[in-house]
Amino acid sequence: MASTETETFLPQGNSSQWGTNRPVTISAAGTLQTPDGEIKPNIGRTISDIEAIGPESTPLTTWQTRNNIDPARQIKLVKLAHMRYQHPDLTTVTKFLRDFGMHVVQTSADGEKIWFRGYGPDQYVYYAQQGPKKFLGGTFAVESMAELDKAAKLDGASEVFELSDAPGGGHMVVLRDPEGFPLNLMYGQTPAPQRETDELPRKVIVNDEVDKPRVRKFNRFTPGPAAVHKLGHYGLCVQDFEKQLEWYTRNFNLAPSDLLYVPVEGQKKEVAVFAHIDRGSEPTDHHSFFMSSNATSHVHHCSFEVHDYDTQHLGHQWLGKQGYTSVWGIGRHILGSQIFDYWWDTTGNMIEHYADGDLVNKDTPVAWGLAGDESLAVWGPEVPKWFLG
């Protein structure tokens, strides 16, 4: 079984998205030549998923039938609830997570376990325990205790056990995927109590060149951490992508939103997936889980939602002033549309703030696209060449 210990990847310089000399010259007609064709610069628009994806796609039901996946047999996930990590120094990582925008909700009597919350409805979004650096997996809430019992019958699964010391309690099963990564499933956690500090931030009113609703109202901001709302997604780098994809999409209601490929001898070899939780017609995040093919098996990053673009910039500024190390950002992803900002925590794990992500459902087609740096962002700093290492 491949090692899945978390690795730290130090910066090794940058690689360009479009080659050494990126096109910057606008023609007399006001257009710009790019690898994506002739475009007019600085045009953004919101369009339907089908139009955005284009013809290189297929309905989800068709993809499932082609891969002999029976949704009725899947373990039904509801949402991604929290991450679990082991850290050698809980004091320093606690300061980092507070600066990242989380709050301590509970600490064990011996001080070796800490639960962190956001301002969303979850009891906690991050669990940290004392010990050598280790990835302990993402945790999905499931529909019922029966789903936990079903999961406990999978090869390598733990027994169902009670989360007796955790905020909100509940029960859990720990699974192992084919490369040894832990996957946690949880059910029965009581809802978090409403806190005065959990009030949702007010939406900032924005004036554009035509619509100007903000009259005699001035935008003002308070410096500080970017408050975390909820856990959005996490991802893995894996060695046997095909086997991993089959395990996750067959056993659970995880469905591809986007699959990335590389050309190999005239064929399209799939090397990455962005997967959402299939809740039928109910809208869900574009991806709660992703994987990419790699020479080694390791966790890539986990990602937490913040309020908006200004919040991200304030959080970026705050983290920088505290002396933490930026990985990549701020920028705008293409797949999922999120505004992103990646950082190293004090243990060497990558962690992200994001805002303004896409939502999908059963009617959103499965899409295919060419893998490469240019598929990662439409704007932002150059992609560090070690980002997908």
C-alpha cells in the first residue's frame, strides 16, 4: 500500500501559463490573440452550465451507465463536514487557524485535541490532534445510521464508533481507499447552537458603470482574518488515478463535474477529477472532492469558504502581516469559478480560502477538458510549477 503521509513541497520558482511571453498586445480591432482563440479583453459574464461546458460533455446518467455505476447501491453522502489532521505543535497551528479565520470551540482536558468552528451551521469544520504530522482524512456527513452500517461492511472499514468527546457527538466510520487514504463518514451530530457571533456578514453593495444602487452609502472594511464559513472541499494526489476514481464514484454519490485529460497515443488519458456530491436536483458545490494523478500519494489541500472577494483580500493581507507563507493567489479558477487563495499552515499543509464557487446538480453534464496550467486560472499570479507536485 502506498504511503499517504503528508509531504511539504517548497517553492521552486514559477512556470508560465501561456509560455515565456504571454500575449499582451491588443489589435486595432480591440481583440487579443490567445491560445483560446481571438477574444476581447476584460469581458466576464455569467452563463448556463451547459453553455459554459460546451460539447465535450455527457449527461451524468450516461457517464454512470457507461461505468456500470448503480446509484441505488451507493452510500449516500449529504455534505463535507470537517477535516482531520495531526500536528506536532498544536500551539502554533492553533494560532495559524485563528489567523486563518477559525475559532476554537472545544479543547480536550489533556490539551491534545482541538475542534475549530466557522460561523456556519457545523459544530466544527476542523479537528486537530497532537502527534507527528499526519493526514487523518476528510469527513462527510451521511443520510442515516443505516448508511454508516453499510459503510462499515466495506473492506478495511472500522466498526461504527461514537464521537463521545467531540462537540455535537455523533457516530463515525473510518474507511481506507485503495491507496490507503482515510475517509471518515459521520452521522448523528446534534446541530450547533446559534451563537451571536454567527450572524451572516452583510452583502457589500457594488456600483458598476450602469447600475449604481449604492447612493450615499460608503463601503468600509475592518482589517483582520477572513472569517471561515464552512469547509468546501479537499483533494488528493494519487498514483493509480483510474482505480481511485472507480472506488470513490462507485461506493459513494460522488459524481464528476469535470474530468481533465492528457493526450496519450491518440487517446485521452484522464488524470484529474473535480467531483460533487450528487443530491439529485438539490444544488451542491461544483466539487467537494478532487484527485489528480501524481508520482506520489499525498494530500494536496483543503479549502474553506469565506464571504466575498473583499474578505479574501483582507484575509490575505492579514496572513501576510503575520508572517505566514503564501502558496498561490489571489486568483480566479476556471473550473468551479472560485476566487482562490492558498497558504501553507505551520505544519506544512496547504490550505485555501475560496469565495464565489459554482453550484451544480444532476442536470449539469460531466465535462472533459485538457489538463495544464492554463486550465487552472483565468486570472491571478503565475502558477507555481510545484503547485500540483
